[in-house]
Amino acid sequence: MPQAALPDLNTAWIMDKREFLNALKLKNYGVVFWSLSSINAAMPEDYRVEISDQKYNDELKKDLLVKCSHCDIELKHKDIVVREVLKHHVVATMTGTDKEKVWECSNCHKYNNLSKTPMIQIKPKEPYFLKVVPNPPSRKGSLLDRIEYHKRAEAWAYRFYTEISHQMSKLRTEYKPKGEDQEELTHIDGGEGLDF
Ligand SMILES: [Zn+2]
């Protein structure tokens, strides 16, 4: 990235952060979304946080376990191979669909029906950073929905904010402006007690 870009980004971040926190207090989620998206868009491409339900769920699935109903072993969801097979004629007639998803257990080599497989989600330890957030929650009509919406929108906004903050601190660490190498070295030396 160009050398001048980081201080500009820092200034923008401070401003957008203020805007974000203020909008969050006022529950103005349009501005919340805008301020976060604006700083995210200003980041160098490699540091941007993606917004995608699909990718977010895929990331979480990395820590999803499936349990074999024959031998009770727990395997990682990402390690199983899911296959689509034709159902038995009678079952197909009863359920109205002729295909089903199955996976073979690598331990006992028996087949499991995916839709009946117990799944265990291992929650990643906080703080965790996935570099992707789900799509922002959508707003619905009723009063109950609105209360629910505030909670979900706030949780989503903090998730997005935390991800961006993490990328921002990564960027600061990885960015080494010319002429400041010496200063950084001195700092590290002081911290680690490495004297030559
Ligand atoms: Zn098994």
C-alpha cells in the first residue's frame, strides 16, 4: 500500500468510530451500517472484512462436529464427504423426494443420513476473528420484531466493529513506514530486554 495511506486511514477510522458509537447509542442502524462499511471499504483489500451469510456459516462449520449414529464417534463436519444417493422406492414415495444426503463414517464405514445426524457446534473461544460477518439482520414489522431487531442489530454491529478493529490493528502491526524501523527496533529491544 502507499506509504501515506495509513495516517489517512487512522484519521478516517477515528471519525467513523465516533460516528458509529454515536449512531449505535441513537439506535440509528442505517448510520451504524454506513460508518462501518465506509471504514471497511477504505481498508486495503487484503484487510477488508467480508459480509456474507454463506462464508460466515462455512467458517463456523469448521468447528462443527457430526456424530456417527452407529459407533458414536464424533468427526469434524468439514472432514466428511457428503454424497447424494437415491432413496429406496417406498421411502421416496412416502416423502415425495427421491434423493437423500448420506456420509460414510471413517471409523466404522457405515452410512449415516445427513438430515438425521446429530451435530455439535464448538463455539470458537472469544475473542475470535473470522474476517467475515453475516449479513446485517433485516427489519420486520411488529413491535416484538422491532425489540428483537435492536438486539440482533446491536450484536451484529459489535461483531462487525470487532472484526474491523482487529484488521486495523493487524494493519498497524504489518505496516512499517520508512524511517521508523529504527524506532520500532528500539521499542522491541526495550520490551524484550535485548541489549547488544
Ligand atoms: Zn461410525
